[in-house]
Amino acid sequence: MSTDEIRALERRIEDLETQITTPKLMTPRQVCDFLQISERQFYEWKRAGDSPPAIYWSERTVRYDLDAVMAWAKQKEVGQA
């Protein structure tokens, strides 16, 4: 098995672990925990227009789809792993 194949398998395992341990629809607090950032940082990004897309069920009920959060975070990657 090549190094690239091993890395691909490791990434797949990490993705599966995330799906098992993280809810599909997350509250803002859960997004912060998932991204390992403070709520303050999250809301600063949100005010600046740079945050994951949100689902608003009401003015006070906001959720974030795990896949959308992961896609948004992947757009932030720079350099090589």
C-alpha cells in the first residue's frame, strides 16, 4: 500500500469518526467546539460575513449542517498537509 493510499484511508477514517461523534445539525456552540474556536471568534467571523451557512428555523433557532461546516472549513486550508 502506498503512502498516498494510507493517507487517503486515514482521512476517510477521520471523516467517519467525525460523522459518528458530531451531530448532523449543530448549534453555534457545537460548531465552535467542533472548530475548536471561541464563540467570540465565531461571531466575529459571522459579522464579517465569513462563517458557515446557517439554517434559520426561527430568529432564535439557528443550526449549521455538519457537511456545510466541513466544506466551509476546507476552503480555509492553505499549503500542503
